[in-house]
Amino acid sequence: MNNLTAPAAFFAGALLACALNWLALVSWRRAAGQHWTERARRLYPARVGAALNLWLLPANGVLLARLVHSDASWLLALTAFTGWLGAMLGTWPFSREMFPWLTFRGWLHLAVVGWCLSFAGWFLLLGAAAVMPENFGWPVAGVATAVLLITFWLLFGGGRQLLRGCRLLAPPDERLQRIVATTAVRMGVSVRATGLLESVSSYAAALPITRELIFSRRLLELHPDDEIAAICAHELAHLSESKRVTAGRILASFAFTPWILFKPALHTWQFAGLAVLAFSWGLLLVFAQRLARRMEVRADQMATANQPEPGTYARALARLYEANQIPAVMSGSRRTHPHLYDRLIAAGVTPDYPRPKPPARLGWTTGLVMIIAGILLGLNFAAGVSF
């Protein structure tokens, strides 16, 4: 039976993820023909559920295996990993239905590399927390220094090198170079480098620390030159931020870093140590969110002031959100970017549709998986299984 647990977790994860994601898209399919904002609103909880399934389904598999093999920790770890792989593979039909132009090979490359790069950061922090000694001293300082040096390397060009090494970032084509150069001269902002990103989404980003711009190939395919120039103006606005703001962005990048001191803080100060870590973490998160929000509003204002013609930037934003199927109004207000509906009005264009309702945070399929997780957890406790 032990030999079949991991393969069973893989196939169960794939089949369940595929089935749950298919059910979650029923409401979105029924909205075919409606305005794109309504379709995006219905799609949002399904996308959140698809992302959560990558963690909830393997967790349920581990809880189920724990009831049967309570003493085989190696098997539980293998079950979690294979279950996660299966759940990730099971998202392919979901992604293809949202973005019909995707190929399996392209999706697999983006998924595998994207997750590996995402995990790299978490492995760095979790690995540092795991090897951290219980008592403060030079060993603690050494581990913390190593984490800080690696993080600074990523911030100051290492992340770009990883993207290039994974064949996700390429040099810009002549068209993009021309648009960036022309817009940069008009705004009086210097750009060190521009990159072309392989991505599912229509995407653009600025890296203020290294003074670089990134545009996805999908964005270049969907937008005309004047809209790309307007989006470029928004990103160039980030490169014109003050040194004080750039320093704040660097500080915000270390929001989760204090948690590597979990063991020595707990061992030395008990609950008070954890309270200090939680307070510093929360403070950095609030600071990062407020700073990013303020800079996004500023960038929108500068993009509107530097757009090729009135209405171009608003049209570019609307096309970008529609292509990515992002709701025009999101639930909650603590987000980096303002709602699209408000951004369009701020850009001088009143949308020709009423203000949409925000999407639901979670769909019923996600709630079902959470309930099953709660039941399995309760059964584990009732059986006296330790964690």
C-alpha cells in the first residue's frame, strides 16, 4: 500500500484539480456574451480557487495519508510533493480555457520555471529559519548576513539574470526599443535596460532599483504603439521616483525576512519575541502597501500627462485589464493599484458601463475543499495523530 500512496496522490491531485476548476468555471461560461467586466468578475473566484487548490488538495492528501500511515513521515512528504505536482498539472485545462492561445509546452515551461523561481525565495527564508541556532550570537549573525547578501543580489540584478538564464527574459525588439527611447526622451527619464518577458499575461513593470523596464511579449501583440507608449510612460514614472522612495522599496523587500529569527527569538524571549517579529512584519507590510499605492497613483497621473493623445492611457489600461480578465472593481481596498474603474475616471475617461460589483472572494468549490480539510484535520486529532 505504501508504494501506491504517492502515485495515488499525484493522479488524485490532477483529477480533482481538473474537476474542481471545471466546476468553478460554470458561472463564467454562462456569462458568455456579456460585458467583459462581468465575465472577469465571475472568473475571479475561480482563479483564486485554482491557486488555492495547489495547496489545499495536497494538504488533504497528507491528512488522509496521515490517518493511514501515521509513522511514515517520509511518505507524507512524498505524498505532499506528488499531490502538488498532480494539482499543478490539473490546472492546464483551466489555463487553456481562459487563454485559448496557450500551448501546453509554453504553459509547462512558464509554470515550472515560475514556480521554481517563486519557491527559491521561500526556500531561502525557510532554509535560513531551519538552520538558525536557538541562541543569538555570531552564527545567527552569519546566517542573517547570508540572507541579506542574497536578497541584495536579487534586488540589484540577480533576479534579471535568473530570468534570462531560464529563457524568460530576452532583449527588446526594434519596435519596443524605439517606443521606450522616444517616450524616455520626451519625459526626460533615463533607462538603463529594457527586457522582453515571456508571460501568459499582458504585463509591464519597472525596476526602480536597477532602472530597467520589462514588457511582456503578449502586451506587444495586443496593443498598438500609442498605447504601449502610454503604458511605458507609467513605468517610466516609477524610474523618476526619489532616492528616498527607492530606499523605501528596498526596505519593503525585507518584509518577511525578520521571520528567519523565529527560533532564537522564541527561545530567548518566548511570546514577546514572536510579538516583536509579528509587529515588525506587519509594520513593513503596511508601509510597503501604502508606498506602492501612492507611487501607482503618481505613475497614473504622469502617464496621463505624457500620453500621446487624450484618452490613450485609459484605452490602454482597459485593453490590458480585459486581456488579462481582471475585474474592473476588486473586493477590498488594500491593494497596490486602484480599481480600474477609478483609474479610468482619474485618467479623464468615464467608462461607458456602470460601476461593476466586486467579485466574490472565494467560490463554492474552494469552500468545499476547505470543509473537507477541516473534517480530515478533526479526524486526525480524534485519532490521536500528532503533528
